[in-house]
Amino acid sequence: MSLWSLVSLSLCAFGVTAIFDPFAEDRNFFLNTKSEELWRILQLPRHLGIARNVIIFLGDGMGIPVITASRIYKGQQEGNPGEETYLNFETFPYSGMIRTYCVDKQVPDSSCTATALLTGVNAPFGTVGLDSHGRHLDCSNYSELDEDHLPISIMTHAQNAGKKTGGLWRREAEFPAKKFGIRHSLFFTAFPELSPYRCVTTKHENHMEFESEKKKPVSGEPTLAEMTEAAIELLQNPNGFVLLVEGGRIDHALHCTNAKRAILETLALEKAINIALLSTNPVDTLILVGADHSHVMTINGYPKRGNPILGLAGTQADYKLPYTTLMFANGHSYNYRQNGTHILWRNVSSANTNDLNFRQQAGTFQPEGFETHGGEDVAFYANGPWSHLISGSHDLAYVGHVLLFAACLGDYEDACGVENNGRSKRTKTMDNNVNTQEFDTYETQLSSKDNLYLMATGSDDAVPGLSAIVDAVLELDDVVALWREKRK
């Protein structure tokens, strides 16, 4: 092979160099690799058993651009171009596109999306545990609502079925009402308009540290992967369990237009997912990975294959100014000036765009920590019983119904019964030719020796919105105690 046929991709910012041969990925390459991929998909069974266990991994704000940037960063850290890399949950057999709007808003906050995911009922902006009859910032309306307008969480349904339930947060959110398994409360501090995120410091009295800070010996905080392992052990129960694990600080980093921290938090969530895959059986455990909403980060320009994802995309021809591959539509890092004839942005040619604290450029101004959510669809990935129901395009509330149906909970409790003819109620309307083969094993293509990242689990108060809706939150003290015992 001639020297000209090789393109050396310098990834100095990451301390590695990838050698990429652009001619290797020719027609034969795609005929071989993609036909194998197609055949693998054709062989996928549909598992129609009962989901005894349900584990929900929620990347708060983990929109598709964040997933893409994280997979590229992961690959580049391994010495590859990056674009061809997969995050572990991207290898799940089924995925779908999910719409995240509130009842009354195109772009959601975290409370209405939490309600949709955990109850199967969409909610108004700024409310949790209420249906469309609830009103934001109007507590008087709550007392007037009939019980029919107060959705019930999957956690309450699971407890009624004898399952254990848990969620990984620092402490339980404090809300005035606890009823039907949901804190039927209106959010007053749940969204950036009222409660800005701290972008300069990494430690917050109500949040665990960012992944990057928890690697330090003085941190003393367990990783999300370690907490997930402890939670699964503590929740073992003959009737199964429901566990919700949130990567909450993905959202915080994005609100601060800090792409690198958001990427590191996403990769730490991936480590926790790996632990769950290795600790459970896909025959009886449904694992769902997704996001409650997106953010306004984008991947732009025309950077070359393998270009550092945190680097420069190129130089604008007219103004002769470089710009980064990752940018935000709005945020505090809006930085422009006028030279008399043109509006120019910050010259980042000498900036270390790989620095942990580098803030990507924003198109329009928002105060510190007030970068907004995005309104586009998010991706959900599923593995285990009834995971094939996560396909196509749906509202987020649909995902809540899939969780209940797969585990035979709530309104779908009777779906696990047997008809007089001996046929399961859940399959009586299905074609007899549906493949009901169960997974005997599931090769995750992951190594159990993966070096676990240290990571923050996110918020313990109302900011992400989730801890307010879960009825029984696994006590963090129990999880940390088990983690520390294992470290001795």
C-alpha cells in the first residue's frame, strides 16, 4: 500500500493517533459488513415472556447529538476515527424515535416528560403527576382534581405486585403531597427559568460531583456503575423489581454549554448500563435506555473523518475565523463583537477546545446555566421481554405503557392471564407464526473487566424532575454502604 493511500489522523488533543485507510471501506467492505448486520437483525427473536425486572436508564437531556458525540469521543479515545464506534446500548436489538412535547409546550421541561415516562400520561409544562387538567404554578387547582386526573406511577404498580422498587439519587425530593405513588406537586424550582445551574463549580450541595471530579481520590463518592450494581443486589426479590437510574449531570453540563463534561457523563452512564447487562438475564429483564428530552447542541461544519469531536470543524471562508464542531443554538457562551462592518465571533484558534472547562460557542444569548432544552425527538433503545415494542415513532407516554405492559402492571395486569383455550391473553391477537423463541443468552460484546468510570448520578431535587415522581426511592445510604463494604 502506498504512503498516499494512508491518512494519518492526528488526535493530539486526546493523546492518541489513529491511522485510517479511506480506501479500505470500499464496496466489498460494505457488502460484507452490512450484509452480516442485516442477517443478524433478521435472526432477532421476539421475546414474549413477562418482564419480571425492569431497569430504566435515563440520560437526562441525552439527545441524539450527545449520543453521536459520545460514541465518536469513545472511539477516538481508543485510537480509532470514532464515527464507526458503538455505545453498548446502541447494540440493543430494538430502538425507536420518541417525541417529548408536553401537553401545552413544543419543547418540554423534565417534569412533564417524567410523568409521561413513569405513568404513561403526558402532563402540562412545569407539573408532575398530573394530566392535562393540571395547571402550572396553580396549587389551588390540585385540590380540585379528581383522582382520575392523577396518574399512578409504575413504582406504585410494581409495589402492589410485590416487586421491589428503587431509584438512584442522593436523597428523596421533598414534596408536600404523596398519593397514589406519585408526589402530585407543582414544580417551582424544576426549570432553568427559576433555578439556574452552577457552571463554574462542580460540587453542589444537592448534586453528586461531575464524572471528571469524582476520579479524584478525595471524592469519596461511588460511581454510578457501582451504585447500579449495589442497587440490583439490594433489590433482588422473587417477584422482581423496577429500578430507575438517571444520568442527571448530562443535563447540567449541557445547560452550561460544556460539551466535554456532557460526553464524560454519557460514557459513565454507559458503564452503568454495562453492569446491568452483566448482572441480569435478558429472558426476564427489560432494560430500556433513553432520554427525557434533548438540548440545543449540534454537530456542524464539514470536519474530516476522525477529526477530534471536541476540536475545530474548519475556518469560515469570509471572516477567516475557525469554529468548533460542537456548538449550541443558545447559551451563556454567546461571544460576539462588531468590527464596524461585521459581527464576529470569538477567535478560538489558540483555545484548548479539549479543556474540561471549555464552553462551546452559542448562537444566541442565555444567562449562565440557562441554555434551553431541545424539542426534537430522542432515541430509546430496548433489550429483553417485549423490547420489540420500542420501534417506529411514538410519544413518550407510549414508552410508559410499554413498561407496564411488559411487566403486566397497572392497566395491563390482566394481560398475563390465560384464556380458556390455554392461550396467553397477550398473544391471542398475534399471528401464530410469530417467533416466540426466548433468548438463551445475550452476548453483550462487552468486557466485564472494563475500567469503571467515576460519575455523578445527577440531581436529588426537583431539577431533573424524576425523583419527585418515584414513590419508593432506594435509600442512597444503603447503596453507598454496600459499595464501601465491597471496597474493603
